[in-house]
Amino acid sequence: MDNFLPALRAAAEPTRLRLLALCARTDLTVTDLTQILGQSQPRLSRHLKVMCEAGLMRRTREGTNAFFRARGEGLAAMLTEMMPHDDPTLALDAQRLCDIKQTRAAKAAIYFRKNAASWDKLRGLHVENRLVEEELLGCLPARGVDGLLDIGTGTGRMLELLGPRARQAVGIDASREMLAVARVNLENAGLRNGELRQTDMYQLPWLEPSFDLVTIHMVLHYAEDPASVIAEAARVLRPGGRLLLVDFAPHSLEALRTDHAHYWLGFATQKVSAWCGEAGLGLFRTKTFPGDPLTVCIWHADRPIDAVASNLGERP
């Protein structure tokens, strides 16, 4: 009751209910909300502050912007479900939100077109993505997972693929441009439980083990220190959780380093196994997909259920 009553009071205002309905659909900035509601930025900022403090909203910093999203559980979810769908004010807000989404999609399409040629060229060097994705889906338990974290989410493809099998799906990336593309893709896919954050893969913001599944898909070859990326991923895995690494086996295509900014020309299973072991994980299976000329590997590593708590404490 101590938390429930303040949350009820925080929501009991027309503008705040409109904000809740909008932010239940997607991540929105104060600027977005100002355009939709036609109210001043200071006024909306005060409303959002109250709602965040009451646990109805989540605020995520992304560069100079802050994105707001209604929480997908508890009172926020209950109130969102109870919103009258035929309310004319909410309907008008939803239409204006569609305009915001269309603008986002246009910007994302421009960025994607600029980079699509190099991505398509790289995809042509290895096995079909479909085969890898089918294997990844098979790595999840039939009941799904509670929390999924995709490190270096890029266009958000792993969230699109695996997110429907998770209660909560979070993607992190250092690039605001890529997050903009991912945001549009998740909206188009209708993934309501997806969340995106701009953050450093070497310093994840979670202080305790928070995820049952962590994916690192075609990211490790860009990392200057892959061992540290794996160690940080392991730190946020719950006991019994799983890390799925997807990357290239060792190869000699130097052009990927010079033309595509790859830091590493693939990884040997022995090396990946050693890094996982140092992070307190057990590597139990490797699946390879031979391509021409690149071979793709999926490495499975699990956090032991009896993992020592001291190994999973706060990061320095």
C-alpha cells in the first residue's frame, strides 16, 4: 500500500493518463510528447518526473535525449489496459504518434540505405542468416525466458527474433543511429516488451544479475577487448542463465579489417572457451555453419546454478 497509493495519486490526472497511454506504445522524448499533446515542455517534464518517481514510467538517457517508457508491469500496465479505446482525445494522440513514427521511419531508412550496401556485401560472404536464427531459436527453453539482453543490438534483429519468447527484452548499443533503426524495427514488429538503451558494453548499468539470456550477435569482432565484453555479459547473467555468442571462426579476409572496421578476424573456439571459463561460465556446445569463405559459430555458455555470489557482485 505504501507504494500503491502514491502511484495512484501520480496517475490521477488527465495529462498524465494521456502520457501513460502514449508511452506504453513506444519510447518517446519530451519533444515528441510536446508535439503530440500541444503542451509546454516544462509542464510535461514535471508530469513525467512525478510519474517516474512513482514507478509508472522509466526514463532512459540516450546521448542528449531522454526517452520515456511506461513500465510493462504493475499499476502502469493495469491502467494502460483499462484505457477507453474509443476516447476521442486518446485517438487523436494516437494519430499524432503515428506521424512521429513515420518521421522516425524516414530517418532510419536514410541511414539504412547509406549502409545497406556494405552490410549486404558482408552477408554474401557467409551462411544464410535464416539457418543461424533457426538454431538460436532452438537454444531457448520452450517456456521462454524472463529477461533477455542483446548486447550491440544494431538493427534490433535479435530482439525481433527472440523477444517474443521473453517477458522483458532489452537491447543496448553505443550508436544512436543504430538505435533509431532498431526502434523503428521493433515498432514495426509490434514488440511491446522491447526496450532500447544507449550504453557501453564494457560497463553495463545493471549492478546485479538481471537476465536469463544474453546474446552477443556479430559484435565481438568489433571489440578491442572481447574477454571484458564476455565477463561483463556473464556478470549480469542469473545463475542458470545462458550466454549465446555468434561470430566468425578464424579467417584471413584482411579487407574486413580495413574496409569494415573489424578488430578481429574471427575467433577460435579454444579462445572463446577460455574467456568464458575466466568469466565463470561453462562452455557446453559449439555449432558451426560453414560458409564461403566465412564460417559462422554459435557458442553456448551457461552460468552455473550454484555460482558464487561474490563473482557476480557490483562492477567496479
